[in-house]
Amino acid sequence: MRIVYLWLGGLVFFAICAGATGYWQSKAIVDRAYYDSYYVVAYFRYALSICVIFAVFAAIYAAIHKWTIRTVPFWVAVMQFTLMFVGLNLIFLPQHLLGITTPRRNIDYLDTLTFWGQVSGYGILFSLISLILFAAIVLYLIFWWREKSPFNSTFE
């Protein structure tokens, strides 16, 4: 059950970050400057997508804990959470920086901003590894998990 609280803590962190970026977006002068930029896209992804992702993972881990007798190894769940948390931050924080300088309907970044695009790509890789690890956790729980129960013992 501790992993559910970890996911909910991540949800609160991302909600606060989304609120902070939304606060800056609410200023009239900043809104005018950022209106047609990738900053708005990064803000909506931070506010909606990431918070929903963290809420869904918290619900899945709570359902695994409540509805089944199976438990997820804590260190593996923390590794999956950490990869997802770091990956999503690596994706969307550089996009805020890129969004300030890049208009929304451009095909390519400036050459000076290539590094931040690569950092965002590494964040996608971390998030993908986290999802693969989650699939491995689910497969482990379905196929290889064994419980030591008094009902499984043999009587002699």
C-alpha cells in the first residue's frame, strides 16, 4: 500500500507544478506572448496527462493490493515509479523551455535548442522503460507469483 501513497505524492507534485505553470499562463502579458507556442502544449500535458497517468497508476496498484492476495515487490514498484517520474519530468520540463522560444506551428527547433530536444527524447525512453517494467510486474503477478498458504500444504 506504500506504493499507492508514492504515486499519489507524485500526483500532488505534478499538480503543484501544473498550477505553477498555469499561474504564469494566467498573466495577461505572458499569455499574450505564450499563446501560440509550445509552452501552452507543455502546460496542458503537465496539467492533464501526467496527473491522469499518476492517478491511474495509483488506482491500479491499489486495486492489485485490495482485490487480489498478490503483492508487488516494493523495490520493483519504486523503480518503476522513479523511472516514470524522472522520465515525465525529462519530457515536459525541457518542453516548457522550448515552448518559450519556439512558435507552435514550426516544423523544427532552432539548432541551438537541439540539446533540449534530445533531453526530452531521453525522457521518452525512461517512460517507455517504466511501462515495460510495469508490464513485467503484471506478468509476474499473473504467471510466476506463488503464495505460501496453509491451504496449499499437503497432509500426510
